[in-house]
Amino acid sequence: MTLTLGPLLIDAGIDPANAQVIRHAYVHVHEESGLRGIHADSTDAEILEYTRTQSSNTRLFPVAPPPLWVVFIREGGDQARLWSVVENRGELTNDGTLRTFDVAQTAHMEDLRRRLVVRWRSPRTWRMSASTAAAYPVIGIADAEPVPFPGFDRLTLSYTELQAVMREHRYASWRTALASVIGIYLITDTSDGRHYVGKADGTESIRQRWAEYAANGHGGNVELRRVDPAHFRFSLLRVFDPSAPTHQVDAAESHFKFALDSRRHGLNRN
């Protein structure tokens, strides 16, 4: 049985009835708009800018485009590779020739970006409803490119990113690095700025501790159970070799709780 695009859309939380699929091609100048096109080395920002500008001709682009646009890029012959899924937040301008939209990348199908390749059956069609494209066959899903570990002192993760780090193959080196240290970490509730200072010590590495948060959002902490983990940002304050004495880790934890005032004005209760 051939895998098609439809199940992948639904699995990503995309209702094909409320989405459209677009296929960009590499061009120097767009023939409809006269604007500069995109190329193999275009950045995500340049591709997003290209995507947000569309023709005012309603035969080419719908009057009321749906809220989600699944964007592919042509890749020779009849193949197209997923670039990203963007949210359409509404039309900004329309001068009678061109329309611009407020669009932003979303987390939908994030793990399949630049990996998913489909067979594009209609070579002259660059836009269609997702319900139509749902029948397009999947040619392949490439292995994810490894993501370089940024270093302990530059690591910041949203809750969604933390979950990805703990499960996706492309973050294998991150898990190895986090498993090699114990230490003090910070969770920030970005909805109100409150801090929680925690520690991983003894036989428990940062990876083990953070894996608990990735699994349930609170890591067993009573106070954090009351907070939506979708707003959490994780970072490291200080790391130690696993052989570091417990009293040294405890002293560092107490210092950061005092420095960040996370007992009186944060999420620590001891």
C-alpha cells in the first residue's frame, strides 16, 4: 500500500479541508509578479517573504486562502520536497496586482521539513487544496540531518524543542552531551517570567532529569504541575562532572535560587 500525503497531514494536526498546498520552483524572477525568485541557497526568511507575496488575480490565488499553507519546493522532474507549513494570519496589502499576507512558520510537520518528498502529479499546477494533494504519493522521507550541539552555555529550549531533543535521531549528540553532566538548570515560565531552579546530581544526569519533564511537563514537582509546560523555557546555569561532590552542587543550587529570587517570586518552594 502506497503512503500518501493525507495521513501525514492529519497526523500533524492539519485538516486538509482547511489548508492548501503550494509548490515553489527555483526562478530568478517570478513571471507573475516580476519579483525576485528563490534559489537553492535561499534562506528560510527569503522563502517566507516569497511565499507571503501572491497575485491579486483570483484565478491564480483564492480570494480567501485557508489558514494553513503547506509549502513544497520543486526538486527536479515530478518531485517536490517539503519546506515548511505556514500560518496565514490575514491579508496585509492588495494593490490590484499583488497581495501580501501576514504569514509565519508553524511547528506543523516540523520533523519532516526538507525530508519529506512527494510525487507532484500536476506539473503545471503550483497551488491546490490540501484535500486534492492528500492523494499525492510519498516518494521518501530522508534521514534527518544531525543538529550540532550548541554548547552548555548557549543551550535554550522551549518545551516542544525539549521533547524533540529527547526523541529525535538528529539530536543524538545533544542527548550524549546532556548525559555526560550533572548540574543546575533553569525553567522559565515565559507567560509571566517566573523561574524554577532545579538540579540533577548523584547518578541522575541532566538528560535523565530533563527526560522526565519531556514526558510529563512537571518532572514530579508539585508547583510545576499547576503551570502549563507549553510556556516553559529550559536552560543550564552550571554543569558539573558527575564525580563532583553533592555539597558543591547543593551550594550552587542555593546560590542561584537566591540570585534569581525563585523562592519568593518564582516557582521554588524550598
